[in-house]
Amino acid sequence: MRDFREIPAGDCRRVKYILHDIDDTITDGGKLGEAAYSALWKLFRAGIKVIPATGRPAGWCDLIVREWPVFAVIGENGAFVNYFEYGKLREFLHPSVAQEEETRRKLEEVQAACLKAVPGCRGAKDQFSRRFDLAIDFGEDEPKLGFAAAERIRDVCLGFGAEAKISSIHVNAWFGHYDKLSMARLFLGDICGEENIRDSVIFFGDSPNDEPMFYFFPKSCGVANIRDFEGKIKALPAYIIGKRGGEGFAEAVDILLEKRYSQKFQQLI
């Protein structure tokens, strides 16, 4: 991982989209701080389209796309995208998404098995807002169980034939062959008509469920807490920023805009 300050100015000028995880990538201690939220507005004013790509639920994503300065939201680890088109809120479902009623029944079985196999884990508090996936909390609320417990939860989910990814706070499980990356490629290619997303995107993340994005996007950056998972994931980001979480994201945005606009940068802040 190279220091994000080394990213070439030419790469910054070609960026059209910023994709980023939410929890522990733009948040600190569970809160979206002033610096990170301000960074989103700087990108908005600069004409760079921001797309959070998150494991958070449909209910949260509806709020985010309506009230944050973002272009779209990829939710529930790639099950859907929410975006506005001609003033109307649209939803694009991944073709691999299973029927909601059938999915819910199967995920209830998975949850029961996880709760039995890993004492102390629990369904995430945002589960009521979810449509297509299951979130098992191992690190958002107390007690914090650690990464080894998350791996055991993931293995239980995989045993049911589900897809399962570990974030910094939850293990997410779903039925269907999709993830953040496959949805990003579909949305940017099919809906937005973007021909070369590898060149036009920077992705920011912090945890194992961001690994496909780190692998695919040559301009990927981890906030400093990605180091917590070194040795636990195979594909690390190309770049890293010196600060953790939202403070790191804000620092990286300032570097990006400074390299992109040089003297014009001061007008954006």
C-alpha cells in the first residue's frame, strides 16, 4: 500500500466517481463527523459523483440518497442501488437477488444457527430495515466479540450455502451471486453508461467485505484502520491514508481535490 499522497495528479483529474464504504470508512466511533460530511459536500460541489457502497439496510439507503449529497447508494452489499433520475427515486435490483419472502425464511434459519453456534452474537439492530440480507452483529454494540467470532459466524452462514462477508461491525449473509463490486459494475456500466470504470473511480474502504473492490479498482484507498485486517485479507488497497475512519476519508478528499484542481482547490473549501 502506497501513501495516498503519491497518487498522480493525472489519475485524480480522470476521477468521475467516488465509491466508499460507510461504517469505519467515513464514520468514527459510529458517528458521521463534521470533517467527513464536509468532504462529501466538497466532492458534490466539485462535480464528482459520490456513491456509498454499504452493507447497511434498504431503510437507511432510502434516507441517505434523499438527504446526503450523493449520486446513488449501493445497499445491502450489492442487492440494489437507489438513485434519482429526472427527480424520481429509482431502484435497480441485482438480477441475482432472490425473492424477498423466500430469502427471509432461509435467513431466519441462518440467524438461529449463528446465535446457537457463537454465544454473544445477535441480530443487528438495523435488521428491521433490511430486505434481502441478514446482519449478525459482532462489533457494533456490546459485547464486542472480535474477528475470530466473526469468522465463525461467516462459516456458519457459508454452511447454509449463503454468501457471507465480514465488515468491521457485522457479518452479512444473503442468497444470490452478487456483491458490492458486481453491482457497481452493473450500475455504472448499464445505467450510467460508463465505459471505463477502472479509470474513472476511486474506492475507499476499511474492512474484508471491501476486498473485491480493492482488487478490481487500481485507484483504491484504505483508511488507516485497514491495517487492522492485514494478514486477514488477500487484496489490500493500492493506497492508504494516514488517519483512521472519517478523518482519513476527509484527509484523502482534500488531497484528491488539491491534486485535481491545484490553485482552484481553495475555492472549493
